[in-house]
Amino acid sequence: MKEPKTSPFQALWGKPAQKTDPGRLAQLLLDLMSDPALLFDASQGRFLHANSPFLLMTAYSAGEIVSASPEDIFETVDTAELSKPIDLQLMLKLRNRPTLPVVVRSTQVEAASQWFVLRVTPFVEHQRNSVQWQEMILSTLKNLPGLVQDHDLPTALANIAKIPSELFDTNLVCIYNAQNDAPELRKVHTQERIAFFSEILPASDLIRLANTTIWVPGKRVTTELHRSARISGLSYVASVPLGESKASTGLLVVGGIDTQPPPMLIAMMELLGSYISMAYDRSIRDEYITRSLNEGASKNT
């Protein structure tokens, strides 16, 4: 006679006779997970439990999750889809913050059970773990030197600015450069389809943004750049100074709408910022060499 198949609960907690409260055991199982997760009862169409990573991500309390409907937590969700073993792209509602794009994947707790564990992963993190995204990163690292060496300054800036747009799915990317004829920064390149950032920033922004910075709603506004972001309703704006550490000459700026700052955003921006600085240095050097050659040629004639 075949022994009955061991369920996940039995494997963790022993024989059925040793179990005290299946609901409590399900919660303990969920709390062992490091990823944000929910325990969903498909028969009742409600959530039974949320683990600490999920509560931290959303800023909801456990009681609020248990008393909420799926529609209270996810925008335009089909409850029947939550019990299917597929990747669902949904918008997660957060407390006092913009909705967050997430990927939800369901796993049935036991074969005959109506309980499902829902793993909730921010979309940018899910995307970052994909093979396609990793190939894009490798391609970017491979091609960056050529973007500076093989093109003039405007083309190099345009090609570099495309990279955060493609990697992080945002067109709110622009480059500011300090002007010699006025105490201000001017936008010299942008990926924006609609202008969210000011065309001109005061020179004081360059001083206050001398270090890598991420501004999000709720933080103090001390620069014109951040004021533009607040007025435009952006969910974040990140900036990286260009040039030498104690002699900044401009800013690389990336913003987002209804999204959180992606995990690798700052590291990638700092890398791109160094190549933008290299492009400016190369342009200045080439201009100097060309001028010197022209002056030499004019003296010989």
C-alpha cells in the first residue's frame, strides 16, 4: 500500500497528527520567505496573511491586509488569475506613495488546497533578474568606450542618454552643463517627450548636488531641480555630478513617474556620468588640438 504524498506542511512540521493549527503553520511558512509574499484563500477571495517584507514594502499593517479585498491591494486585478501559476503584471497600491509595478506569481500550498502563496516582486527587480536585461547590461559595458571614442560630443551625449532610458524604462533623462557666460546650468540633451525638468538651473543647484542624490516626495526641496520634480509629480529624481569631484561641470539627471528608484540606478548613472565627463574632456582636447594646428598653419602661410 502506497504511503500518502507528503505535503509541504508535513515536510516542515511533521505528521498530520502533530499539527495544531494549519492556519498558524501556513503563516509560519510564509514568514520563512525573504521575498514579499501573501497567503491567498481562493475559495474566499481574500488574503489570510502577509509576511514582513510585504508589509515593509507597502507600509500596510497585517490587519489591513487581512481585511482588504484583492482590489484594495492591486489595481484592476482579476481575482481568479491570482490562483494560476503564471506571472501576473499588476500595479500594487502602497500607503501614501505611487502605485508600484510588480510581478505576482502563485504557488499552490497543497494539491487539494485553495490556499496559494503569492510572491510579489517589484517589476524592475524581476526585469533585472531576466536574461534579456543582463545581456543589455553586458552590451552596455562593452559598447560604452566606443560611444566616447568614435563620435562627436553631441552624438556621444545622445547615445549615452539612451542607456538609462532603455535599461530603466523612462524617458526622463537629461544632461545639464555649466555655462561660462552665465551662472547657470543649461539642458544640453534630453530624452523627455514632454519637458518635466527646467531648461535652466541656477548655479547653486550644482553646489547643492555636488554628490550623488536621490529625491523622492516627502523629502525637503532645496534645489530648483527637485522643485521641478515636485511640481511635475515625479516619484523620484536622481542626479549625478559630472566632471571632477571638487569641480563639477554639470549633472546627469534621471526621473520616474509612478515607479520607485530601480536598484541599480545609481551605480549605472555614476558609470555613465564618468563616460559623459570623458566625452567632454575629449571634445575640449580635440578642439584645442584643432585650434593649435590651425594657428600653426596660419603662421606658416
